[in-house]
Amino acid sequence: MYIVILGCGRVGSTLAALMAEEGHEVVIVDRNSDSFRRLKKDFKGRTISGFGIDSEILKKAGVEKADVFVSTCTGDNTSIMAAQMAKKIFKVPKVMARIYDPIRAEAYKKLGIETYCPTTFGAMVIKNTIEEKDVNVEKIGELLERGSRT
Amino acid sequence: MYVVVAGGGKVGYYLTKRLIEENHEVLLVEKDKKKCDRIAEELGEVAFRGDGCEVRTLEEIGTERADVMVAVTGDDEDNLVICQMAKFRFNVPRAIARINNPQNEDVFEKLGVATTVSSTKIIYNLIDQEVDSEEVIPLASLKRGDVEVVEVKLKEGSPVVKKQIKDLHIAGDAVIATILRENEIIFPRGDTTLEVNDTVIALTVTEKEKVLRERLVGKR
């Protein structure tokens, strides 16, 4: 698969490394080229420095032929805008955005962007640990689904 | 009208001030405490401290009854989200976004926010016009600067003097809306003849302005 990842922070760089190791073609974009230091020297993917909501940068990253687009920018709105550009303008089949704000994550899920909210997820994991419940990722997924439905 | 202005920079500040003067109900949302306090000091109870991108803030300020949402922060992505939230979640009938990167005009339109203002584009267009033409005076920009109303004073030596409108060959590039001749206003027809000192008011698309100028003023 051809995967474009936006944001080379902890999540972005880790994801990029994982996908590249599995043999996928990975391009990672960050506006600060310094961020690429998080990647290992033997990283097989491509790096591009530039602002992720600039169509020209996205095209340079090959968004037009991408199978997957993931935005993990620090700013929620940058992630939201980039994800929408990937989905609605460049027609990437699978688009995912990491969004910290649970309300925005839910709102854009309704607008058709697949969102992942580490805030809710993290809080659930911690809560379950405190309550000494079985920390089971699938279970948390179910709880979250139920939570967003109520 | 109830207008919500998101972003308390200079654009937001002066816009709010103007709207108050015009007796509109207006609320300015700004997340920075210092900026917010200063605006409140100068303009009164119209500043609300909060993040315009957050649904909670938008709920608190009664966005659902707003007639217009104006997002004028310095970041395009924030302005997009503010306008989308206002339109899609709170059903605000009009949302206007300021954009910095002129390329985003297209992006915003495709993502559901069709009304955008780009100062970069406006200033560029002005420079372009100033440099290119003294004879063609822009009167108004429509459709965010894509369509223009211009005024041309026909001088001695203009290639169109004594010519009829139908012989101008501007169809597809521009429309002559009105001719001002001394105290007379003429709505031209194909057989109207142009005279020296006529002021021609024409409607054209920005990229065809040059064609229009060449026809009416002559090539330089």
C-alpha cells in the first residue's frame, strides 16, 4: 500500500516505521524537518518537509495515488482540514485523522472522516486500570462506541 | 442580525467595531485572555473568551441563532473548522472565512465553505491592476474578485470611438453595462455608437480584463 502520513511526532514517526517495516511504501510529511530525527536512520520511506494543508505539498507527497492517508498533526484543525482534503479532493480511499478533542472527533466522524481520539481512549484505559478491570483493547473499542452513541 | 466574529486580531476587532456602529448584535470570540480583555475594555461587552473551534464555546454563545459566522483568525485551518461547525452543526445560514493561502479558496469551496476572503488575492489583484492600467478603473469586485466592474473613459485615439457596440468583438469576454455621456445614461444596444469622452461601465471576468482594455484603450 502507498501510505501518506502527516506529522512526524511520536505517533506519526512510530506508525511510519511500523508500516515501512511491513514493506509498505510510506511518505511522511512534517512542516519542521527537525522532526524527522525521530525516524531511525534505516527508515525506508520518504520524508517531505512542508505544511500539510498545502495542496502542492500533498501532491508532492503523492496523495493522488495514495491508498491510505493518516493525519497526526499537533493541531486538531490542521489534521481535520488535511484529512478532508485527502478524502474529498484527492479521493484517497482510506483516510484517518487523530483528533484530541473528543467533540470535534465525533463531529467529523459524522461528516465522514474516520477519526481516532486518544483523549477518550486514554482516559478509558486509565479508568479501567484504576478499577482493576481487564484492559482489553477490543472491549474499550466497544465501550467507546457505546459512549459515542449515547 | 446576530453576527459571531471568531478571532480578535486586527481584522476581527475592526469588523466588530463596524458592526456595532451599524447596530448589529455582535459577539467576538477570542481565546487569548489579554486580547479579549483589551477588546472588552474598548468595545464593551462584546468580547467572549473562548475557542471558536470548540463546540462548547459555540453552544455557550448561542451560535444556533446566529445569522452569520465570520472566521477571521490568522490560521486557515481554524477558520475552516469554525465555519464548518457553524454551518453543519449549528445550521448558521451564512459563514464567511478569511483565508491566507489563496489556493485554499478552492479547497474551502469543495469542503462546504464557499464564501471566503483572501487579502493576499485582493492585494495582488490591486497591484496587478495598478501596474497594468491607469485607464481602466476597477469599481467593484464580485464573486470574491473573479468578476469585476470597471470604468473606462474613452479618449481621443481610442480604437472604438465611432464604432458600434456589436463591432467591438468582446462577446464572451465582457459586457458593456452602461455608457455615461455627459449627463445622459445610455443602456447600450448593438447599434449604439461610442463617442470620445464616453465613460464605459463594463462587467468582465478578471482574467479577461486585459482583453477588454486592449479593445477599448488600444494596445500599448
